[in-house]
Amino acid sequence: MDIDGTLLDSQSRIPPQNAGAIAAAAARGIEIMLVTGRRFDSARNVAGELPCDVHLIVSNGALIKSVSGETEQRFLLPVLTARRVLEATPEFRACCGVIFDRPHEAQIVFEKIDWNGPFIGDYLRKHRKHVAEVSPLEECLNGEDPVEILFIAECAKVRRVMAILEALPEAPEFTLALTEYEHQNLSMLDVLRRGVTKGAALVEWARARGIARDEIMAVGDNWNDREMLAFAGLPVVMGNSVPELKSLGYAVTATNDEAGLADAIHRYAIAEKS
């Protein structure tokens, strides 16, 4: 399951119904996996609120980790590709960060930290202890491959970034993962290693575990969930999802404020196990 807009309600809380349904599924032997665009530490905090063991696919598929922090698979963005992305987007530097797979400090690097900036300020405050400042931003690319480059701003601005990157000759060298919340006018664009998606990581996880796709239910709400939903034997779209996902013919559950995830688990997963 996705986290934001799926597991969490619009107040970023886990509805009790969702927690109960997840616990009931785990008790029946169903494996629980959080598949999210969030960084590992952020996803682990959410996982800690669940009443069962979970696995984590984070950073839109770039990392597969255990809750304890053990890395099971890692697909990093080559440093030369990351540098080219930054060189192509200088006018968006205020809303751009470079994210690394590091244990503590300097996991998120910005050129100038604006704790109170629109859109970006809230994100930075939530991850304050992991944020560092390097100017010019390219200087943080000192040989270590990052997990991703992140752009976070209003929807129109992020769409402009996306158009610039899609037009680059180097575009085949990376993957773009878009997340949009139009009701908040908030958008995030992750620039990842070529071929990295939530779905691709789920494929690798299922292969390593010997789990057939027909045994997988996936639940999501946004653009970056498309590949995950396409791979799953049973894809379920949240009632609050972007409209385009609802047009794909997948099952649609209630919204995240109506505990739609719990309804989907009871209807499709637990019912199948009963």
C-alpha cells in the first residue's frame, strides 16, 4: 500500500479502521508492505505506528529496506546524471533538493534552506535533523550517487520542471515520478535512476520472495502508483485518487478520510483468505 493519500487520512493520521484491517490481514499470514515516495526514515516512522511487521519500498522504488534499516536492494541515480539534471534546471534551485542514502545527517541537501518558504518550508521542517545546505548545490555531488533529486513546489511549477527534463537528450537515463495534490496545489517530482518505479521494485521483491503477482493486492492514489497497480494481480484505487487512475478500470474503494484502505482489505484480501 501507498502511505500518503492511502494509508493516512488527510490529517496524516492512520485511521483506526486501517490499523485494525492491516492487523487482521497480517494475522492471516498476509505480508504487509509500505510502498512510498517517502524517504526511509519518514516511512519507518509510519511503519512504527502499525500493529504488525511490515516491509518497506521507499523513495518510489529506489530502496528496499527492512524496518531495522537493513538495505535489501538499492537503485541509485548515477552522479553524472544527477549533475546534468541540476545543470538543466537552475531557475528551480529554490525548490530542488538532492537526497542521499545516509544513516543520519545530510540526507537531504538544498542550496539554500528556507524554513518558512511556501511548499518547501513545511517539508524541510518535518525533516529538520536530516537537512544540510550546500551552495552551489552541484557541490554535494562529490562522487557519491544520490537516491534521487526532488523538486517540490506548486503544481504548475513542477510541471514546468518535468517538461524541461523530458526534453533533455539525457532523458532516457532517468525516470520521473510525479505526485500531485491538486486540492493543496502541491506537487513533488522525483528524478530517479532509469527504470526505477514502485512497480519495478515490487516486481523484484515478489521475485525474490517467490510470490506470484496474482497473490498481490496493491492500493494507491497517485501518478507514482501506476506501475505498482499495473503489476499487482488486484489493483485498487482510492476514492480520493487522481482522476486518471480511476479511468483505468481498476476496483475503486472509498477515500482516505473514509478508511477506504480498510474497506479494500476486508473486501478483497481478508475475504479471499477466509
